Amino acid sequence: MSESLSDRAAAACLRAAVAAPSIHNTQPWRFRFDGGGFDVFGDPARRLEAIDPQHRGMYLSVGAAVCNLRLALAAEGWVSRLERGGPEGRAARVALAASREPDGSVRALAGAIARRRTNREPYDDAVIPDATLDALCRAGAAGGVRLVALDPVRRGAVLALTQAADAVQRADPRYQRELTAWTTGHADRRDGVPARVFGPRATTAALPLRDFGLDLPPKERGLARFERHPHLLVLHSRGDGRAEWLDAGRALQRVLLTAVVHGLAVQPMTQALEVPNLRRMLAAQDGRWFPQMILRVGYGRPVDTGPRRPLRDVLLPADGTSLPLRSTAFSRPPAATAGSRYRR
Ligand SMILES: Cc1cc2nc3c(=O)[nH]c(=O)nc-3n(C[C@H](O)[C@H](O)[C@H](O)COP(=O)(O)O)c2cc1C
């Protein structure tokens, strides 16, 4: 442990931060390191107008990155203090507070950051032990946030709402255009969802997973039998504003890393949360709790992760004098062109 965080350690912590999941792999975050801590910003230039006009998914993604950043700092021997909000539209500040030797659980979660990935493959029909589900729910429980494992009745309701949302989205040209923009482009693109991680299509419509290859001919996508009774988890928060989305994102990431530690695969499936009246129907089942994330969990074969942008693309100048509203480094993804399906 040292007196201050070296640039090399700061860069390692930022690499952990950007390994976080993000909606459509937009990586909608920017960071500024000033020696005493990190300012974390969302990146509105990377927001998804069709499915995330409120920026809820963006702040969940930023919250997941903040969780990774703090865990990586803790593994380096630094306790950090979190401040939500701040000037210039800052989402959060992670300030170095004290040094402390990391304990085993911090090491385990920090060690899981690089192994976590979204798994869109079929999972086994195996039952997840209650003790494991309890561990996930504990990881997702924090002030104002909770994670619920769905019983068969509620699972059926959530799947039905997801099916309805999926149909609404598929029929929406804005949704289609946005999805195409984040799933196509040149092969060395460092954001978006490449075809190699789309996963196969399910043989039945009973499991309405997001189809990232809507326009791909059937022969280019495998068909597979998915688990008959998917395990679904829903993350809720008490409020529904920017601070709560950030906290839900932090809790989400703790759940995802705990899943890695327990050998579980996870896939977010958030279509029902992106169609406002369907999200309201889901919320109505839970009184005063707002649904923030739906997760499918199970045991699956290892998969690859999506690409990440280099740190230079997400790092703001340390002098803090100005926040570039739209520098070239933070530009939108290249427009989709016919025949430019994005593979790596
Ligand atoms: C708010 C949010 C919503 C997401 N929704 C979905 C989804 O509906 N379907 C899906 O397969 N992945 C979903 N993802 C996962 C992202 O696509 C994934 O994190 C991203 O492509 C990066 O890949 P990785 O998680 O393997 O690093 C979501 C992630 C976040 C943070």
C-alpha cells in the first residue's frame, strides 16, 4: 500500500471501471482523475434515444462502472468515499479516503470483474441452490435497493410483459435503427454488441430474449433449445431518479460479480423496462418499488465479452477547467451501412 495512488494504479482501476456492463455496450461514461479521486460523468452523446430517453439505463451502466472502480481501489488497498451528483452534471465522485488491507470478499469480487460477461447462450435446466440465490439477493440489497428471485407465477407475468415489450420494440423503426447502429460497423469497433456475442435464437417464443441480430438471415444464426424454466431476478429501487439509478447500477454490479464467484451465467433482459406502460404494469405488482433490472441466471458455457474503448477515449483532462460537450473522442458510433455487419 502506498501514500498515494500512482498513475499506473489509477489506470488499472479505470480499466476495471470500463469492464462494467452497459446498455447496448454504449459505455456511456467519462472519468477525471485528480490525484484525490475520480469524478465520474455520464456521456449523453452515447445515450439511446429510442429505448432510454430518460437516461435510466445510462445511469445504471455508470453505477456499475462506479462499483467496479471502488472495488478495484479497495483491492489496491484504498477505501473510497462516494458522493453522488455534483457540478457540471457529474454523476458521482469516488474520493480516496483511507488505506486498508483488502479482505477476502473484496479480493474475490474484484477478481471477478475481468471474468464477468453477459451470457446469451442457453443455460442448463439445473436448479440454482437456495443458498446461492440468497447470496445474490444479499449482494443486491443495499439502502433503497433490493433483488427478488421470482416464483413461477411472477416469472410467468414478467415473461409475458417482456414478450409484449419485445413485440412493441421490434415493430418500432426507431428501435430497429438504434439497435442496428449499435450492432453494425467496422470490425475493429470498440463499442456496441458484435455478432459473435448475439447467442442463438431460441426454438420457442417462451423466452423472449432481446434479438441483437434482427435483420440476420436465419441460417446465420443458430437455433437452440433454452432452459425450460428460466431463473429470473428483478432488481428494484425505492425511488426512480438519477441517484437511485446510480445505486441500482452499483447493486446490479455486485450481483453480477457475486454470480461469477458462484459460477453462474447472467443475461439482463430489459425490454419490459423500456416500454413505459409495461414498466408501470410491472411496478404496480410491487407497490412502492420501481423495477430497474431483470436478470436471467443459470449455469451456462463460457462466452466472450464485448469490446471496450481505450482509456484515452473516456478520460477527461485533469485540470477540470472544462467538460468537452462533444469532442471527437466521444463521438457517436459510425452510421450503419448495408453489409457492414460487425464481427470480430
Ligand atoms: C441497463 C442495461 C440493460 C441491458 N439490457 C440487455 C438486454 O436486454 N439483453 C441483453 O442481452 N443484454 C443486455 N445488457 C447487457 C449489455 O448488452 C452488455 O453489458 C454489453 O453488451 C457489454 O457486454 P458484457 O456485459 O459482456 O461486457 C444490458 C446491460 C445494461 C447495463
